Amino acid sequence: MTAPGRPTRIMTGKSIVDSQFERAANLINLDQYMRHILMRPFREVQVEVPVRMDDGRIEVFTGYRIQHNGARGPCKGGIRYHPDADHDEVLGLATIMTWKTALMDIPFGGAKGGVAVDPKRLSKLELERLTRRFTQRISIVLGPYRDIPAPDVATNAQVMAWILDEYSSRHGYTPAAVTGKPISLGGSLGREEATGRGVMYVMMEYARDFGIPLQGSRVVIQGFGNVGGHLARLLSAEAGAKIVAISDVSGGVMNEGGLDIPGLLAHAAARKPVSEWPGGTAISNEQLWTIPCDWLVPAALGGVINKETNAHTIACKVVVEGANEPTTPTADLILEQRGIPVIPDFLANAGGVTVSYYEWAQNLQQYRWTHEQVNRELKATITKAYVGVRDLAKQRGVTFRTAAYAIALQRVAEAERLRGN
């Protein structure tokens, strides 16, 4: 059963990745042996994480770190804390990271980590104990030239600081061992907003190419965390878009004239539900999907656009995947049949890992970039990737998703072959 208020999640993780992989592999005539290599992870680690709670009890949580592929560089990927984190979800997300880093043409492979826990039920001290113990259990597979974690769902710069401290206690100060850190501990300027900013840059390119101007356009965003929050702020402040509806786990709010994003961000920062914002009309999570708009951005969890609940009723001109794997393969086909294009996750939301790469490079060089330099490089990198996907999609008559997969698969397969596989 889905908890009240929680968005429905159907078919996520490895099953989504497998179905998308075959279409792209067929497009580039990928050898069967290479398909076998690229669809299986290099290394999987599952650990039990005992944590002493504030009342003296010891609870044991299950954690995962899966390294999918490292042919193009050290593995890279976030760590998420979520009750639904399991092996298949983490494996699917690790695989996506391989394609994402390849598509951006940055020198990383793909990994992902997760702990099956509800972080909202933990105190700050319990969260720190969990993070440190989890880091201890997986540290043997981490390192600046082996596997570099980053924030993901329900983790943040503070969690990354604990990981840095725990790893450094064994290996000496190693800022390049983790990204998404606080600025004062070697984090990069612009990293926190990077995923949302990258989504906006992709939208700007698509808007120009396909005649859906961002200025004054209607945007609906599902999710008001790091990605959704920054995206809403940037779209309204820098692109002149009108955010007409936003939701979080509790529900949503809409305003036909456009929401006051700075006010809503302050409301959310006070830990108040989005649905209680007085500057609009409260709506349910289900109603959000039916609001007519130009741009629909799922920016929360995976599998939320699916055949069972909303693929037939979504009323937008284009879907932009701010979250990882928000659209199931069946829903993808339904949207394609309905003439609704989808900008895939590992193109649209690749800003985070791209600026993580910049942070890693800055840490290795011990030289900090300016915020303007970070944004300039991000725009150049993600725009180059977008142009490659757009051109291949047009040339071969396929969707953006299939084109993006094809480019990424080709690059990783080439690296595997050159290394002797």
C-alpha cells in the first residue's frame, strides 16, 4: 500500500533501465557480449548498519553501494536515505549514473548508494551515527580514484561532511573522496543548485529549438526539494517562467497567476507543507498531473508517471525529468503515442554530477573556481550534450531518451573495448 500523501511509485530501478537499454543497444547494433558486460554491475556491496539510538536501543539498517561501471573513470553517484531503498533501485540508479557521466563526457563511471531508512524518524545525532557507521562499512570500496559519493534523496552537504570526516580519519584529509560538501570543507560554489540549474539550461535549449518560449510559460513542478526548489527559483527569477503549481509529499498548491516562489521557499524552509501555503489553492498530488501547462517537471522520486495513474491524463507540451527514472517504460510509450516529448533524466538532471566533477577537480588541484566559472562551464557541458542528443534523435528518428542512451552506450562500450574487453 502507498502511504497517504506519498506519490505512487510503480516499476522503478533495474526493470526500467533494462527496457530502455535494449532499444538503444539495437539502434547502435551493440555486440551481444558487450550488452552482457554493460548490463551487469562491476561490484555490489550490501552491509548491515547497526546504530545506537538516542534511547539506548540498537537498530540495524540495510545499506548498499553498487558500482556499475568504471571503464571511463572512478565510479560516481549519490547516497540516498529512503524507506524504499533496495537492491534493485540502487542498481538501476547506479546504471543510470554510468550513462549520465558518459553522456556528459566527464571522466567518471556510475555508482549509487542507499540505506533503507526513514530519515525523518531519526534525530540529528542518530543520522550522524548512521552515516558514520555506513561509511565505515563501505569505505573499502571508496576513494577519490575509486568511488566518490555525493548527496541524493534525503542527504545533503552535512551528510557529505560526516562522510568526509569518517573517510579522512582513516586515510588523511581527502576532500576529493566525496562531493556535495559544505563550501568551507572544499565544496564547490554552485553545487547545491547545480541539478536545478542544469534542468533550466536544458529547458532553455529545447525552448529555442522547438518553439516553446520559457518567458511567460506555464510550469508545473512535482517535488519541492533540492531540485524542484532551486529549479522553481531559477525559472521564475532568471527565465521569466510562471510556476503555476508545485507539490511535495503532503500535496500541492496552484495559482493561475503564478506562485510567489521566494515566499513559498521561505514557507517550506520553516518545515511547513506546500499545501498549506496561503498564496494559492491547495491541490492533491493526483490533481497536480492534470493541470494544463507547457512544461511538466517531475523532480522527486522514480516511477511517478505511469500507465496506472496518470500517463493518459497528463496535459503538458513537454515532460522534463528532473528526478531519476520518474517515467516508466509503458508510460514513456503512452506519452510518445500522445505526442508529448520527454527530455530524459540523465540529460535533464545531469547538472549535479557535472558540478560534482568540477568539485572533484578543484579538490585535486586545491584551487577554487568562482561561481560564475562553475555556471559557465556547466552551461557549456550540458548544452553540448543536449545538442548531441537532439541531432541524433532527428537523424535517426528516435526519441531523445533512445538517442541519449545510444550516445552513452557507445562511449562506455568504446572504453571497455580499448581496455581489452
